[in-house]
Amino acid sequence: LRVLSGADNRTVASALIALAALFPPQQDQIWTRDLLWIPIPVQADPIIDEVSFGMFDNCKLLRKNIEEMSVYSDLLEKYRPEVEFLAEKTGVEINNVYIFQKVLDGIKTRAGLPEILPLPSWANDAEFIEKVIKLQNALHASFIDIFLDSIGGWHHDQIVARFDEAIQNTTNHKMILYSSHDTNMMTLGRLLNLTYLKDHLPDFASYVSLELHEINDNFTVQIWFHPNLNESRIELGIPGCPQPCMFSQFSQLSPRVTTGQWKAKCSGPDPSVDTRCTLYGSIAGALVVFIILILGALLSVLWSCLAYRNKYNRLSDPERHKLLN
């Protein structure tokens, strides 16, 4: 088992809760009856948080590039009536899409926690909450699409790489658990065009399961979705990969983006890497090639000169001439 979460506290807490339920201590592992829990390592990977608007927190370069795009500013204009209404009711100055989604998320979250964070009277209406949820889904879907190829490609690379390790028997992991966000699921849904997930942010306690099966020496992929805590999971078809979806075909559904490629897209070149070394190395390599070419040319000229000299000596020596033709 390998467990990864984002750096966000919520994803770490979710991972710990899931592990406590999946792997309660057994027999001599029980160290106290008051807390049936054993520590299981959780590895934090900040990239898990860098999806949808979560990207704004860590990716300064990508954020700057996106904020300069017309498609980004157009999103706010697309929902101008809703923006003005919410700005008036909440008292929040909504001057960009990032703040807009924060307001929507706050309303949706409070709607799900009425006893702890009750909504104000103007928002405490089932029809209004339904509109907010639809608006939030549409906003995230549109924003995710702006950089879907890169962050979606990273998700795809994670899946394909882990499956390939299992096929090649280079790992002993039977399961890898990612504790992530609803936006990670939507990103995966939009990348693979998965029913429901491509258009909806799933509820709390939802999960997506990607399974690798070996049948008659062929490896196939299945995707399952568990929408709510007390519901049964459902299998999601994978458009572009008819059932049974062969792993070889699944792996080609989207270009893969490595962790290094994503980090460069997110924040630019790694500042810890001295680019002068790369530059000097390239110059040195070019000089070596140039010197080899010069030496080759000099040797060729020298060889030609020696051959000409030998031929001249033979022609100019009368002892080497035939007396009779």
C-alpha cells in the first residue's frame, strides 16, 4: 500500500480517516482500546492540490499566464448578473473569477453544514442552492479546461506509470490511494470524458477507483465511481476505449505530462538548478565537435599532401621510368 495526499490539511485528514477505517489494528497491533488506530505513512504531494483554482496558491507563473488570457477574464463577464447579485448580498468585492468561485464555494459548503454554519436568510433556499451548485460546476469545468492538457496529463501519467509498474512487476504495491479534491475527480472526468464526473464536482465521501485486471495475458482497465457514502459504486464507461478497455489503448488516450514538466509549467525552471552549467556544457560540447571536425580536416589535407608528394617523387626520378614503352 502507498498513500498520497495533497499538502492541504483536508486531504491529509481524509487520508488518515480512510486508513483508520480500512486498516484497523489487529490483535497485538492494538495499543489502546480507547483508540483503535495504527499509524500508516502518508506522503504529501503538493501537485495534488494544484488543480482548478487550487493551482493559484502554488503556481505563480501559470497563474500570471492564465490571468492574462482573455478566456479567463471572459468567465467573469459571462456570469456578470450572478456576480453583481452575490457581491451585493455578501458585501464581498468580486473583481475576478478566483474570488467569485470562493464565494460560491462558501455558500455550497455552508448549505451542507446548516447546524454549524447556517446560511443567511437570502441564501437559505433549496432552489437558490441548486443554482449555485450548477454555477459552481460550470465555472470549474470551464476553468479546468484552460490548462487541462497539462494538469490532466499529469494525472494520466500517474495512472499509467503505476499500472505499468504493476505489469512489469517493478513494485510490490497492490493499491495506491490518492486523497485528493473534488476538482481532481472532475479533472480526470474531463480528460477522459467520463459520464457525470466531467460536468459535476462529486460530493463528500465520493471516490473513483481505477482497476487493472489481467485476463488471458491481456491487461484491461476499469473505472468505478462511488458517488455517496451509502450508495453502491457504478462502473463508468471510457469513451474512446471500448470494453474491455485494453491498457495499451487506455495509455494512449491522452498525452502524458511528467512531474518535472508540470512543475516547469507551474512555476518555471527549477531555481536550484544552475542554468549556466547547462549553457557551458552545451558550449563545451559544441567546441569538442568543432575541434574534431578541424582535426579531421587537417588529417585529410595532410594525407592528400603526402600522397601527392610520393606521386611527384616517382615521376621525377629517372631511375623509375621505363626505358621502353
